[in-house]
Amino acid sequence: MTSTPHLKTSLAFATLLCLGAAHAAAALLTTAESGTSTVQVDGNIVADQSDAKTDGRVSTVAIFGTLTTPEVRTAARSAFNGEIASNVRMDDKNRFSNTNVTETISAATLVFHSSPDNALLRRAALDFVLPPSFMEVTNNGEIRSNALEMVLFADLRVCFAMICGSSDSRFSFQSILTSSWQGFTHNEIATGDASLDLTALRNPTITDNPGGFIRTTTLEFPAFQGHLDLGLIPTTSPFTVEYQLQTRGSGRLLANIGLAGINDPFELATDPVQAGALLVVIEPGKGARASKLGFAHGGIDADGRTAAQTRAPSGSRLLNRPHALTARWPAAVAQVLPFCLPGVEACQCANVRYGDPRRT
């Protein structure tokens, strides 16, 4: 029997849960996804949407204005397979509207949780990705001093508890771009474990045209990949990973445009987003039979890019361009997926490669 393509990820994730059940006292594996998108104008919330699910997918959007009037739109996405993204667009449409955007923000959160395993001492490791990101501001020479502020933010927390706190942060990144026609400033803060090389996040690629009547300033960051060896998980402790991405924008709309995006901007559910932001591997300690649990890990398209980078005629990046995505399973996990473990009678395992259920 051959499964339809849209079922393959579900079958693979179900198989991971079957592998976890092979332990005498299996730890329960769950994910939690949440998103929130908000627009504030003159201190008042004018658009707002939030959503949260377990082992699912959320996509939120907040829009102020229309396609033909000054517009602010922001969106967030989070999914159990590791899709996570956030973006903001502020566009005055050359109306000189003087709209005071107090703040527009989208936050996408993905949580991985494993309950205590009282039978086995477990080790954990984490591979994470901060997807490609950018900020861009386009200003008009008629309004020289008015500035927009755009913000990118990411925070990864790991703890042996149900809920992580700020002290559990293992990786944090923030970049702020403040740009007017007269000039711009930017500030980057990146912190994390000593094993992480954060140089690229502290040194963005900057594109600017200070001599033009329309001045566009762009800061770009490549995809960042990190690995954390989390060591042993105490037998009586839960294990939690929390990953949040945010984009924010603020300022007066006066013939200007402000953009901020993480993980190649998207529009609602119409465009795919790069998957595999998190890969969590949990295995028994030395001497126990190993099995591994994790998220699907996203790949890249055939020519080595995560997505095409198209631009609008004005020089500003479009927020609804198409994307290419090829998902794959990590080799370490794929080695144990194509068969069911002996003695696993409580769940129906599936062959991920071909999609036909088989029993051992």
C-alpha cells in the first residue's frame, strides 16, 4: 500500500512515538504550538489574533488597513514538524498618512516536552536552526528625519521542568534597525553556550543607497545552525525545549515602508515554510537499548537555496513570495524507522519510507 504524500509526515511522527513506547516505562512526547499577532495604532489595539494547539499547527495574522490604503500586517506560524516563522510589514503606500504605529508584533512559539522516565536515565541533544532573516526600511527624501524601528528576536530555552524561565535560555538573539532617510543605526546582541559561534549573527550583511531620493536600507542574516549536548536527564524530571521567534515594528508612516521577517516571509497558509527548526534526540544512557525521538529536519532545494529572494519594484522585499522545500529525516533517526521494534504491541507502527503498515 502506498500512502498519499500528505500522510507521510504524520506516519513518521507516529512511528517516533512507537519507538518511545519500547521502553518499559515510556516517556510521553508532546509538542505545543502557539502564535500571536497584534497591531497597535496610537496606543490602541486595532488588530489581534492568537492561537494555540498541541501536536498541531497554528497560523495567526493581524491586518490594519487595506491593499489600497496605508497598511500594517503581521503574521506568525508554528507547527509540530518544526516550521516556525514570523514577519511584519508596515507600508504607507506613499500616502503621507502620518499613521502612528505604536507597535506591531508577531510571536511564534514551539515547545517540545518529554515527561519523566522513571525507568531509564536518558541523554539529550538538540540541533536548532535560526532561519534566514532580514529587516528593511525604505524612506522618502521629502521626509528626511522620520524613522521606523524594526526588530528581530529569537530565544531558545531548555530546562528539566514543565515550564522554562529566563534563566534557562541557551541561545538568544536580537537585532534592532532604526532607519530614516538621513541615516540608520543598528544593534545586534547574540548570546549562547560557549560552543556556539555567533559571529555571523553579530555581523549582518548591510545594503544601503544613501544617495538616492528613495533610500532603502537592508540588514540580512544567513541561517544559523547550533548544536547543544544537554547531557543526562534526571529520571524523575521532565524535559522541555521552548523556542520563540518575534518580529516587531514601530514608527510613523510617512511615505515609507518597514519590513522584518524570519524564515522567509509567508502569507497565511498559502506558502510553505522551511521545516526542521528543532531536532531533539533523546536516548537511554550507557548500557540501555537506544531509540531516538525527534522532529523532522528540513532540507534545502535542489540549487542549495532555502528560498528565492525576489524584490518589489521599489526595492522592498515582498512578503508573499513562493518557497521551495524538501523535507528529510535525519540519518540517525531514519536508521531505526523502517521497522517496528519487537514487543511493541500497544501501537500500530508504520513503515515511513513506503507508507505500508507492517508488524514484526
